[in-house]
Amino acid sequence: MSQLPIKDVLSELFEAIENSNQVILKAPTGAGKSTYFPLQLLRHLPVDGKIIMLEPRRIAARNIAMYLAQQLSEPVGESVGYRVRGESKVSKDTRLEIVTEGVLTRMLQDDPELNGIGAIIFDEFHERSLHADTALAFTLEVQEALRDDLKLILMSATLDGDDLKRVLPQARYVESQGRSFPVEVAYRPIGVNDNLPQAMCQQILSAMSHHSGSLLAFLPGVGAIKRTEELLTQSQSLSESQSLTQLQSGYDICPLYGQLDFKAQQRAIQPAASGQRKIVLATNIAETSLTIEGIRIVLDSGLENQATFDLKTGVTKLAQGRIAQSSAIQRSGRAGRLEPGVCVRLYSESQFNQQPQQSTPEILRSDLAALMLELLKWGCQDVTMLRWLDTPKETHIEQAKALLKQLQLLDASSQLTPLGQRAHTLGVEPRLASLLLQAQPLGAVELTTAIALCCLIEEPERGHIDLRYALHRWQTGQHTRSAALMLRAKSIAQKLKYRFILKESDESLLGILAALGYPDRIAAKRSGNSGQFLLANGHGVQIDDHDKLADEEYLVVLDVLNTGRGASQIFKALSVDIPSLEHIAPQLIENKQRLEWDDKRGALTASEVTQLGAIILKQKIIPIPDDADVSGALLATVRRHGVSVLNWTPSANEYVTRVECARDWLDVPQWPDMSQAALLTHLEQWLLPFMHGISSMKGLKALNLMPALEAYLGWEALKVLNDALPTHLVVPTGAKKKIRYQVGQAPMLSVKLQEMFGEQASPLIANGRQAIVLELLSPAQRPLQITQDLAAFWQGAYKDVQKEMKGRYPKHPWPDDPMNHQATHKTKRQLNS
């Protein structure tokens, strides 16, 4: 450990900690920031009090604690301990405690002064988990208001130091250059339609044949890992020159992902046995913190599964996407920790260059219900009052408040209810906290069953969709996580001052109790469609029609994902009896009169309905009242079908896209959100004022939306928008070219390469904050190059383009000095005439 690169900056780092209460340490993979530095800090202790070090993942927290304790020749729990959800190894002698981020948030809520704690280390902060961002915001406030002596150390491998300095302007900055072992990077892109596990399998066999050492392969998810593992152990998947018998001898294939049990994770991390080589198949869990011994070959698929919360549906969408450049750099670094290595990327170098430098942080793409509960418990009503690297979006905050109100954790004025105050003490997600606290007054059996249900939701077992099977397996000792489930159940029961007895759980109560925590996920079977259901929140979901639950009239959906293939897929659910639910939770059922537009009849209809969210339980047609709110009925129809039913002309679509881009690129927090979800939520504000005289859906669908949308933004803001984000750009030839905007991506403009001659750099918009991506075209309007750095293109790739194009289009100019040549759309002869 003493040879780790962090040693070279240790004196500078200790001096910074002694003289500043905020320190930023940037050190690449393998520098020793997660191991050698905290150990030396513990030994020399330039801080007064216990040291808390945060890790984004449980597996890293456990392994770092065990490794550091081993270096001290002590068992875990003495000088070095750890705390993760459901597991703790600490004692009164513990001076360095490795915790997952949610644990620190709990510590801050329980004791904002953090008595007895001298320093907090945020490890791997570049991962930007929601818990890490929350804990940092709280800690900064504590440091400013209560504990100016508290030491705060942020450690990152790839995050730009300037971003951190924005929220920690007084922080001392220390950078370690890291290890210098070279990693040879090769690009071997696979085809778009190629099967990833098969392609990865072949690349693994090739790499293991040509290079020494063990191999780490990064795959996007558990499914791809398991399929690759199967292929590696099936001789028919290999070519004749690479038989299974030849390659399997001396090889150990180890999967590595978060849901694996501890023993299997350790098998992947530990050194290979003497004379063996190891093939580790991992998700992005292996990017940071974990050192996997003996790895000098990395295969990078360039993919990851990323979860994004959809405000409109209330469902998380799991999409396979390309990793950011920072992640690719982290992955390749795994090959060079102990000696020179090799990294093979199964994608092109141009694809790498096109990816964003950093991935989107969780706080901008996740369900924020848990965060909102933390903020209100902290006493923060206005999210902008805290210091964030990325401030949570207002629409996400409003959605989170709406869910917490439905769970009875917030009142109408967005204050914590007595239930909400108690919910925070349980240390579980808001849905589960609401479920437990609503079950408690119902009786002992109900509470016992609710505790069991919470544990089964937290630790899902692959296999059956119906959670009743998981309870049965637990009760009969067949569940793979029985011991861990029992520990967790007893921990929750202790917080509720209750004694948990598993055998007293009643599976017939599971569905009703689940509905208390998932009222928006109660689902009704669609008539005539086996496996198709409508959620109470209005979103459609589906279940395998061969599953027994597919024939149930009503379900409570506990785990659902939008995988991008049709309706969202149900992975965990329970059947529920609606009359019993109405008896236990009458607040979920609503009786009211409804006026709506009947699409089939083309007329207004009135009815008395009994409904559970979007699910109609009973309906009776009644005469239309004389004072019927026609506009309200039309807006309700739009809400039911979505804003896409309105008259979205190309100009209207382009306009709202420009507004959304401006909200990302400009400092305009007061501008209204014009995403489809937000426009649907605020129909009364922007659409209703322009509906005068409209009495039918036909009339509403013909309405020109541009005046309404422009008025919603406001005249002054519209002027700023048109100046900062114009619809067209005048290129050097004087021609006007249309700029293509897309939310979340850089603006793009297509233009003939010759028309950009003489332009020294890529054009900028958004007050100079955003470079336009240029799609440079040939004289035949075919793409030649895509670049966001025109100067670099002229000085580099242009030479190759020039060489090829001179032969293909000899009549057009291809100068040696394009930066100082006249822009033109003419041929050489036209220019000289």
C-alpha cells in the first residue's frame, strides 16, 4: 500500500485538512484514495473525533472496511467498522466507520450537530447518487450553521473540480496523478444488430488467448451477464479453434452484480487460485471502489442499464444506454492498477467522443418522494435554499409531494402529518413506511404481515411474480435470503416496538396491505385482454398472460418497469379484493359526478361514478346539468388522452423544444416547464384562456397552439429565447440554415462543408454557453463529419476528408487552408468566372 500514488500527495492533503474544513481530492482509479488515505488519516488523525466515510454501494463499504481492518491486524468492528442497511459491525472503539450514504442522512437527521464526529469523507462522489447529493447538501448546512470545525472531504476520480468548487468555493483542492501503468485501448465495434452476449463471449475467448492475466468484462445488466456465462460454458458457442475443453482449463467464471449474495461477490473480488485465471462478468458495480485482484484485461461493452423516472406514468423506465466518457475511463483504468494492461471497447472511437463527459445524476432522473420526505424532516420547505450541484427540478418535487399526500405522509399544505413524522424514524422508503404505519392500528396479524411484506419488497427474489410464493418460501425456510430477511424484519419491528413472529403472517392480507403503500399502483384488468391492466394512475401495464395473476380482476403492482417494449412490464404483484380494500381504506374510493367528452358519440355526457384513481368501479349515466363546465370537460379529455391530441404543428413542437433547451442552458429558473408532462398538469394556466367559444373536441383540436404557448412564456422571455436560441443560423456564405434542437442534446446544424470555410471555430448560441454540433455535408448533401469543435476538425480530420473528396468531387474547392478560405457553395469554375 505504501507504493500507492496517493502517498505522493499525502503531506499536502494532511496540510489541507489541518488548515481547511473543506477539501476536494481528485485521484484516478487505483491511486489509493479509498484505502491508503483513510488508513493514514486514522493513524495520524489530524481531526478530532470519529471519521465517517461514505460509499455509494454496500459491497464496497463491507470490503473496504474488511481490508482496512486486516491492514491493522484487527477484526472488523474495532478501529474500523461499517454500517449498511440491515447490517452493522461497529463498537465503542470504532474510529473509522464506512457507511452507505443513506446511513449518513439518518445520522444527520437524528443529530444535526454530529456530536463525536470530526470528519466526513465522501468517496467516489463522481457517481452522484441521490443519497450522496442529499447528504452533501445537509452537511454543508450543518457545517455553516452548527459545526464550523467539521472536516469535509470530497473524493472523486473523474468529476470536474470546477463543479465541486461551485458549491465549496473555499475548499482546498488536491490532485493525485495516479498510477502510470499504461493501458492499451483498442476499439472493436460490434454491429447494431449483433447479439451482445455472443459478441462478448467471442471477444473474451480471443482476449484470454492473446493476453495474460485475468479479465473483467463490463455488461449492461444481470440478463446479459447470465447469458454470457451460459455461452462461455457451452461448447457449441465456440469456434472449432477455441474449444471449451482448451479454454475452460484453469479458468474461473465469476459474475458480479449488486443482487448477488455476499459469498458470490467475494469469489469475484478475491484473487484467483494459484495457477488459475479469472473471468469476471460485471455490471458498472465494478467501475469504482472495488479492487478485483489480478485484472489486466478489460472488455467494455460501453453500455449500462439506467433507470429514469417518468413523471407522466409514475413508472421508472429502465433503458439500456451508452455510458459517459468518465465511466469508460474508469472501466479502462481497471486494467492498469497493478501492471500494464489492455482495454478492448466494443464500440468505435467516434462513439466514445460523442458521449457526454459525465452521466446524468440521479437527482435529475429519479423519483424524489424519499428526498422530499428527508427535506421536510430537515425543515426545508424550499429546495433552492440548500446548496446543490444540480438543483432538483420543480416538477419532480411537485410529483413527489403529490405521492406523499396520497400516502398520508403530507397534509394539504405540504407539511408532515403525524404519520409522516413517524415514517421517517423507520428507515424505509416512504411507500413502505406508510404501509407499516397504516397497518399498525389494524391489529397484530396485519402488522406482522406488513413487516414481512416490506422485507420481501426490499429483498426481491427472482422467479415468481406473485409475492405470496415468496412469503410461503420464507415461512417454510426455502427462501434464499431467509436469514437476512429475518434480521431485517426484527430491525423494523424493533423500531415499531413490536415482536415479529414470521409464522403469524397471513398471506390473504398481503394484497390489501400492499395497496396502502401503493395506492397509485392498484390495477384493474382490461376487459377482453388477458394480462393487460390499467393502473389507478392511468398508466397501462402488462403481465405474462401465462402467469396465474393474469386472470385476476384486480392487482397491486409492486415492481413495474417500462423496458421500452410496449406497455410497462409487471415483475412483482399481488391480487387484491376491492370490497375488503374499501372497508379498510375507504379514502381510496371516490364518488363524484363527472362531465366528459364521449369520443364515440361526439358529445358531452354526464355520469355518477365510483372510482379508484383512473379505475372506474361503477358508473351511472345522468342528465347533463344546466351549468355544465364544458371547458373543464374538454380539458379532462385532453388529460385522459394526453396533450398529443392537440394541434401540434412542427413550429409548435420546435418552439417548446427550444424553451426546454433554454431552461437547461440559460439561467432562467422562472420560465415555465414546457415538457409534455408539465403542460398536461397546467392546462388551466396556458390552454384554458384561449378556449373561449370552443364547445367540442373538434374545435379544440383545430386550435392554433402557438399564441397560447407564447403567452404562457411571456413577451420578455420570448424575446430572450429568440435572441439566445434562434431558429436559424446565418453561415459564412450568408445562407440561413435551420438549427435542430433536441432536449438533453447539443443543437445541430447541417451545412455543406464548403459553406463553413473561413469560420475559425464552431458557432455558439445560448449567450456563448452552447456550441452547435455541425453535420458537415458533401456537395451531394451526404454527411462527411459531425463535429462540435470546428477548429479541431480543420486541423485534424479535414486532411482525410480533403484527400477523399478531391477525387470524388474535383470540381469543388478543397483548399489546404480551409480556415482562411472563402466560404462558398459554388464550384471552382463558378468561383473563378
